[in-house]
Amino acid sequence: MAFHPPEKTLLISRETGIKKVNLPLLSALILGFLAGGYISFGYLLYVRITANLPIENWGSLPELIGAALFPLGLVLVLIAGGELLTGNIMTLIPARLSNKITTFQIVKNWTIIAISNFAGAVFFAYLFGHKLGLTETEPYLTQTIAIAQAKVDESFHLAFISGIGANWLVCLAVWLAYAAKDTAGKILGIWFPIMAFVAIGFQHVVANMFIIPAAIFAGAFNWIIYLENFVAVFLGNAVGGAFFVGTFYWMAYSKSGDSPPLR
């Protein structure tokens, strides 16, 4: 399978970041809403499969199976089309460090995509999880609440660190998708880093936008409890994607001084 070298992948990421901040508002909102739903598809699939595989009989195999199914969400985002906050956290950084976009454009994009991702994920959790009952009948209810409980029970600093690991891997998946020249290569590039972050148990802010509200709609928690988790995981995801992927690869492969600063 053909792929671009890292130097070319950096340029693709930079150009993609420029396009993202210049999307019309309506397009950004629609694509962000869809991405929130697509990630929720992957998480709901995870819940529906793993809930029927009790740990006492299957050991760690349910986690592996669920993790292998979860990447459906990012495959849909990157192949079908979508705007995902955690991917944008990385993609916009090479464009900014190359002085192709402004810091204000980054903040605006992240804000718009965060809101639209949240709307898509909560809509999905309410419509399919709550109204259709896909996360509120047994054994799926127990599994949903257990997953959400484990996430909100983590202290702020541990959720922050977990968020770093999650988006480091998620943004590597995005990076590999940009590197691949064909659809099959993109899917494979996405699959393994996403499977790894889910199997490890790292926290992803958009994935949490589905699973924790699903538990809230079931009466397990309230929105105030979720807020602390949201802030901690978002900040961790921002460090993992923007610094460990976007900034490091820009430092390693960019040619300094080739772009005049924006005014």
C-alpha cells in the first residue's frame, strides 16, 4: 500500500488545517454534528457487543473485541466526512506554526466543532440510547453505567493524563490516514491506534460526550459531575494532539523560515 513520507504528511496536515478554519459556518456545524454521531455509533457498537461477554467467562477478550469495533467511528469521520474536535486539535497546529492561520481561527474552530460534536453525540445518546432503549435495557444499561462511572470517578489529574494518551493515539490515527494514498490504507492506519486507545482505557472527550450523557439520561449521574470530566479530558486531549503530534512533527519535519508571519 502506497503512503506519503512524514514530510509530505506534514504538508497535507497543514493544508487540511487551513481548509478546516475556512469552512463556512453551516458546513462546520453539520460536519461536526455528524462526527459526534459517528463516534457514538462506534461506542454504541462497543457497548452492545461487550455487554453480552461477561468478564468472568471471557477475561480481557471482550475489551479487545470492543476495541476492534470502536474504530468504525473515526473511519466514518475521515472517509465519509466529518469534523472531529480531537483530530482538529492536531491538524490546525502545523498550519498555525507555519503562520498560515491565526490563533483566533484555531480557538473559533475548536469552539464550533466542540459544540457541534457535543450536539451530535448527545442527540445520538438521547435518540438511540434513551428513547430506543439501546443503552437502557439489560445488560446494556449496566455496561453503560459502569463505563461512564469509571470515567467520572477518575480524579482531575488522572483524567487529564488519560486524555493525553487518548488523543496522542487518535491523532496518530489521523496522521496515518493522511499518510495513506488509498482508502484501504487509510482504514488500516486508523484502525490500530484507535483500537489501542480504547483497549488501554484512555479517555477521549468526544467519546465521553456519548457514553456519559447516555448514563445521565438513564438517571445515573448529573451534568455537573460530567463537567469536571469534560474539562480535564479536553485539556489532556489538547496536549496529546497539539503537542505530542502536531508540534513534534512540525519541529521534526518543517523547514524553518519558509512562511512569513500572519498579521
